[in-house]
Amino acid sequence: MKRSACCSILIVFSALMLSACGGGVSTPTPTSHSVDLSWTANREVEVNKAGGGYRVAISGQPVIDLPYVSGVAAPTSTSTTLMSGGYTVTVTAYSALNPTGTVSAAYGFSVPY
């Protein structure tokens, strides 16, 4: 998972400057950030066959479906845009034999302001 820390540092610095000048501290306005997610491939062979792939669920967001494409392994990364805040992401590997899938990974993370 990659994210830019540059914007976060600049906004925190600005809030600290306002506080030091007597301007009070205000809550930063949430902004959108591009977030790259990647995971280790599931070892089940069926994930990389027709009817297989991964589903990425990010709290409060539509599920991202990354199906197997003939001749290419199912993708093990995706990019999305999220607003500032806390999220939980769950990656589920699925196959034609197990269409509901099995959770491969689950993580919590925060997107900075």
C-alpha cells in the first residue's frame, strides 16, 4: 500500500501555524487521495483460472472485482481514490469451485488529511 505523505505533512504544518498565531485549530477539510493496494497472490491454483480472481472490499466503498483474464494471473493490486479517513480493506480470493471465496487478507489503514 502506497500513499503520499507530502500533503499530510503540509496540512499538519499549516494547522500548527494557525494555532501558534492564535487563529485556533480547525479540523482540516477531507480531501481525496489516490491509494495503491497490493497483496500476495493466493496459492490456490483455481484463483488463476476461469471463474477465479479477487474481490477487494473497502469499508463504505463499492466492491472492486478483479477477475482472472485468460492467459494472465488474476491481478494482485489495484488503485482507487479515497477521501481522508479510516478504512478497512478485505481481499477475498474466489474461484469457480468456491464462488463466495475465502478472505486472503484484511487490514485497517488511514488516509491522511
